[in-house]
Amino acid sequence: MTFKSSAVFLPQYLQTRFLITPRSASVFTGVFTLLGIIFGRFCGGIIVQRMQMNNKNKLKFLVIASFVSTLLFLLTFFVKCETAKFAGITDDYDRLGIIGNLTAPCNVPCGCTTSAYNPICGRDEIQYFSPCFAGCRATKMLRNKKAYYNCSCIKEGLTTADTEGQYIDAVSGTCNTGCLKLPLFFAFYFTATIFSSFCSIPSILIAIQSVPPSWKSMCLGLMLTVWRFTGSVPSPIFFAAALDFTCKFWDINECGEKVNCWIFNEENLVYTFKTTWISMQIFSGLSCLYGLYKHDYVVKEKAEEKAEH
């Protein structure tokens, strides 16, 4: 569920908090999450093997790894960038519109629709949902990037002329706030994922080493069934509801049904993602801590049963 929460929330988190494109957010999510899991599982198995841990020491290792990953993930709370203004969402079109409504007097004649999210950044350093909502009337390609001209909603900011002497009002993409904190975020997130994944191999070893040899196949089958069921059935239902809660602006079709979430509420998204991730790690650590607490009692009880037989 920790892995699934990253797959669901992290791309939206990166787009909302660090203002990167959806494509880059998906690539970063895949690379850092998968590499962290692969590296963590491999290293977790190597550490347990090289140190020749018994089950009790494996449980201690799992407790430490779970809580260290939680602490590292908590550090990502303090890594954030300044969010650019968004016309109709956080900005009211210079007092001519209403926050929560993308339509304003400057773009009413354009007949804009929210069926396609195509963000642009104006020379006024304000982000717009699409060129239409910025009132742009002309466009052309400049250096593999679209530039927009004659935008009725963009009236402030420094003007820049292109090679033909025309003044650019906006360019495609989100506004760049000049934030350089993304590498720091991934440093904390990547190491937190590695420590979280340390637990995978040792937990399997504990399970198969805690039952008689004839029960090992049944033990693995039962454990993996519960594991997959827990991660595959409740998690999609929970994550779908959580994404609905974090959405700030929906694309609503002709029937009044919600189709796509274009813009997320940053605060709700951050706290939902991090609460989910951290709660899973704490639950894992507390479960192992309980196993550690019961370990000596169970081992002693089994030893007495063998002695009696």
C-alpha cells in the first residue's frame, strides 16, 4: 500500500507542489520509486545474510528500518516551492473575476471549455488553465515551444519580442518559480523508500523460518495471499476516495458528472499522501515491535512443548 500510494499520489504531488509537467512527474515517480524498492529489497536481503541474523534480530532490524523510513519521509514536509498564481483558482483576474470560476469578462467571448487542460504561463507570471481562458488569439512555435499573442486577460508584466518583432504574451507550460529544491525532495524520498523496502526480504525469511519445514509452502501461500489482497482490494477504493477529496477543480461533462480532476488542492494532497505513507510505515513498525515483544514467550513455549513430547 505504501508503493501504491506513491504511484497514485506522487505524480499529482510533484505537479502541484513543484510545478513540473505531468510527463516529467510520471517519469520521476517511476524511476525513483522502482529504483528505491529494488535497491532496498536487494540490500535488505544482503544485510540479513551477511550479519547472519536470527529471527529476533531480524525483527529488530525491521522495526529500525520502518521508523527510520518514517523520519526520512517526514523531512519531505519541509521541502516545498513557492506556488505560482493560477487565474480563476488562486487569482481573480486582477479583481475582474471570481476565485473558483475560470471565466472572467476578458475571456467570455472566447467560449472556453474545461475538457482539455493545456496550461500556459503569462508574462504577468500568472498561470492560466488554457490559452482560451487567457483570451489569446494567435499562436506560433518558437524553439519547440508554443508562444501566444494578443491575450486579452494578460495586461501586465514585461514584454518580450520574438524574432519577427511580435510581442509574446504567454508560453506553453506551467510557470517556472525558479525553485531548486526538487533534488533535495528526491534525496529524502529515495532514501525513505530504500529503508521501507529493507523490510520485504527479512519479513519473508521470518515467516518461513518460524514454521515447520512441511508448512513452508502453505505459509508463503497464505502470507502472499493476504499481502496481495490487502494491497489490491482496499487500496484502490481508498485511493479513489482520497483523490476525490484532494481535487480542487473538476472537468464536468454535459450530464453534470465529474470526469477528470485537473487541479488539486495542495494542502489536502500533501497531508493525504503523507498521512497514508507514514501510517503504513508506523503500522509496519508497530507490528514488528509486537512480534519482538512476543518472540521470547513464543520460543520458550514451543521449547517446553517439545520437551514434554
